[in-house]
Amino acid sequence: MNIGEILVGILALLCFGYSAVIYGVHSGAGTFLLWAALGVFFVCCAAGIHFHVWAMMPVWLQRVLAAAVGFGIALFVAVEGCILSGFGAKGEDNLDYIIVLGAQVRENGPSSVLKNRLNAAYDYLMENESTLCIVSGGQGSNEPYAEAQGMYEYLVAKGISSERILVEDQSLNTVQNITNSSALFDKETARVGIVTSNFHVFRSVRIAKKLGIQNVCGIAARVWPRYFLPSNMLREFFGVVKDFLRGNI
């Protein structure tokens, strides 16, 4: 067994292990399958190295595969760089509205990802007392109630006046979140901040601009616990590519 097989084998084990962790904490809708698939890919790579599959391929196929892998790596690095650009977004002071994007809610309340977003919104609202808040999120098939309802209750319980909170409870994805929320204000004149997880800021702001919101900025909420971040970053890569291909960004 050579060093290449060992390194690829370690990567496969790490992917399978992380997949099990993500599955165990029920984070994301099927995200653990992406990591399991990546583990299978590395197992195949290890087998290919061991059996010298690359050397047996015709030169033209080697070149095609090398070009495809090179393009994939370049695309991944470029997209992840765009995603990282939103991590430090702090928004602007005294915005007219902030839109808090939904995430999973459970019987006992918001998930950790959603709590982080709501806590970031709470901090902003406490420092900017004239800003109104739109909580946006419908009820998914695996949720006991609409995300927006849980978000509203969480913020009110923390001391935010109910008069400052507008509820949008029909959206099932980011495009719908922003489309439905933007019906509550003037897209040309309102100054708007989008509160979401740091890995989600880039895509959300780009979608908002595409939908015609003239004055929009991001407000990044941290991801905690931090071991969720690799899973979030991988899933967001596919989200950015999907929305780009659909013309949403």
C-alpha cells in the first residue's frame, strides 16, 4: 500500500465518520448522504490507485478526466470563496427592515442554526430600535409548525415588542423567503438587511438584489457548534450552483 492509497483511505474514513455525526444530530435534510457519497468516491479512488486503473486508461480519457477534475476543483474553490466573502457581514445601522430567514424548528423550539440567526437579529434590534423585523419561513414536512411562528415566539420571549415583528409564514426556500418578505415593503426605497447564517449571506443577498431590492445588505450569524460548518459549506456550494443555473443570482 502506497502513500496515495493511505491518504485517500483516510479521507474516506473522515467522510464516513462525519456523515455519521451529521446523521446522528439530524442536521440538514439528507446532508449526511453527501458526505457518505464523498466517502464512496474516495474509496473508489483508493481502489483505482491500488489496481493501477489510471495507467490502464487511454491517454484521451486521462485528459478528459483530468480536465473534469480540474474544472470541478476550480469551481468549488471559486464558489467557496464567494461564500466566505459574506462571513463578516455586519449590516448597516438603522435599517428600515431586517428579514430573518427561517431554518428548521422542532417540537422544543428553533434548531441551533435558527437560534443563532434569531440571536443575531435580537442583538441588531436592541441596538437599532426603529428597525422592524420580518420573520420568514413556512412549515416543512418534518416540522411541527411554521418556522416564522417559532421565530416570532422566540423573539417576543426575549423581549422584542410584537409590534416590531411581521410574520411571513408561507415560504419554503430562500427565493420564496425574500420574494414573499419583499411584498411587505417598497423594494426601491426601503433599506433592508438579511439576517442569516454566515455561510448563507452571499447567496441570500445576491438573490435579494436579483429580485429588485435596491438597498440590501447581509447580517451574518455565526454557526455554532462549529462542527456543523463543513456540512453547511458543502451544502451551500450546491445551493449557489443551483440558484445560478436557475437564474436566481
